[in-house]
Amino acid sequence: MSTKELEQYLLQSLNMALGSLMQGETSYTNSFDCKIVEGGFIFQPRLPAGYIIDDNLYQKIFLIANAALYPVFTVLKQNSAFFIPLKTDDIHVQRGLFFPMKKGISERLIIPDLERFVSTITGNIIPIMKNLSVDYNKVTSIAICGNSGSGKSYALTYFLSILKPISDLIIVDPKFDSPSRWARMNNISVIHPQKNRSKSDFLSEVNESLSQCLNTIQDRQTILYDEPSKKFKHITIVIDEVLAISEGVNKSIKESFFALLSQVALLGRATSVHLLLVSQRLDYNSVPVSIREQMNVLIQVGNINKKTTQFLFPDLDPEGIVIPIGKGTGLIQIIDNEHPYQVLPLLCPTYYTQKGIF
């Protein structure tokens, strides 16, 4: 389909669906136009108009266009109306609503042999889906959230396998579950609850490890002061089910945990020290808001609605985003200078090991 044909198809879809909302104004009455441009399309209203150009109209156009263009294109959801100026001297059409979109849809990465796949990865690239990867050098912290049975642990195991060759791993597993089994298979130590020890004692051990990481950050900052281009090996602090760590423990120890975690999140970026946090939800009981604000790879799997996304994506209304059915599906947002800031539908990789599916 040519660009001209695509514009005509999109215009027809908008004319038919927006008729009642816009009181019968259509492109046939020269009320608006639609143009395909690089990276998206522009809805160009002709003013004065008999309809209100606001967030409600923008979201309605998104719903129509996303369904009409699927699966050739994925329209990227915006939190509010995205106005852009247009180069023309005609004041009636000097502005437009821009809808960013990407070619194709999200596709799951199928990995027949995880160990062999990891050995073929070069640099610090983490493949997430077909045509979607992230450079770990540009990652501050990663958050993975989702309801029980949504595939969080499966996704975490994939990230651990990818990160092992490029990062030192400090794994905290309060449930003594799948991360501990993965670590045992890969000869990596794990901080986990011990028999006959209190929960506060366990969290104190976690705090000690975080304190050591903070010392490492400060040592690296000193080196960077004299050698700004110095590169360090990545260190990743992995905490599975972070909410389970801080519940029911001594208040002062919990506050120390939050303070140390916040300092690592805030100071670790320049010194290649990262957090990878997994939880059913990341509300204020799990981690301070300052930590969530530092995370630039946000993953929500499982049930997706305004309630479940309110912590990772507080400004997002997921209505209209086409999310595939199945385990390990949800939303992802990568905030760096390479990827669009919009939230994308996610399909976590399916991978197999030498012993079969993990």
C-alpha cells in the first residue's frame, strides 16, 4: 500500500468513526485532513471548527487509528494531546495533532537454546523482542511488575542469564525461590533467609550488602573525578519480590533499607551500578518514589488496566493498546535517547535450555 493509499484509508476510517463526535464534520467538508509523515501521522484540523480539539478527541483518534492500522503499524499511546506547528502561512491549518507510530507490531523472541544465544550476544546489548533491544550501558535500573503467575520469575531468569557475562550480580531472594535455583546452577551466591534467623536479621544482611555497593560507588566516583572516561564493569543488585523484604520488619532497619536503596538508585548511574527490582507492585510500601523515578526500563506483565499500571505508569490510560494474550505479555517503556518514550506492547522472550523449557 502506497503512502497516498494509506492516507485515504486512514481518512475513511476517521470519517466513519468520528461522525457523531464531531457533529458530522468530515474531510469531505474540508473540516480536517490526515497526512502520513516520518514516524507517524498528523491529524490536521481546519479552524474555526464545530468540534473541540482536546485530549478526548486525541484519544478517540488514537483508538480509531490504532485499530485501523493494526498489524501494519502500531500507534504509540500518548498521555495527552500532542500538538505540533505546521509550516504554512494559512492560520486555519497551522497546527496539527501528531500520532507517533512504528512499523509492524511487537513480536516475541523465540530462543531455542538460551546458553548458545547468550554466547552470541556482543557488547552490552539485551534483546527483549524482535527489533527491540536495550544497551545496558544506558540502563539505570530495571523494574518488573506483575500479578502472581504472570511470568515475572520467567522474565527475571532471562535477564539474569543475559546479564551474567556482562555484570557482577548480587542476588537477594526473600522467597528462596527460582532466582536461588538459577544462582546455584550458575555458582553465584544469594542472600536469602536462613533457618532460625529473624526477618530483621535477613534485612540487616541485605543492608550490609547495599552499604558495600554504596562504598564501591563512592570509590568509582573518586576515580571518575580524575578519569572521566573510565569504564567500569557493571554491578547489578537483583531483588526478587522487593515488597516481601520490607514487610513486618523493624522500622529503623526498614528505613535504612529504603535510604540505602535510594542512594544506590540515585548515584549508581554514572558508576555502572544498577538495580533490578521485581515485585507484584511497586507502591510506596515497596520502594520510595525517588527510586521509581530513576528507573528507565519499566516492565509490567500480566493483567493490564489502569489499576495495575498506576505505579509504573501513573499517567497512562492503557485503553486501546493492543496487548497479545498469553503469559509474559504486558507493557514496556524504555527511557533513553534511542527509543521512543511511549509505552509499547510487550511479549517477553520464550527460551529453552539444554534441559528443556526453563
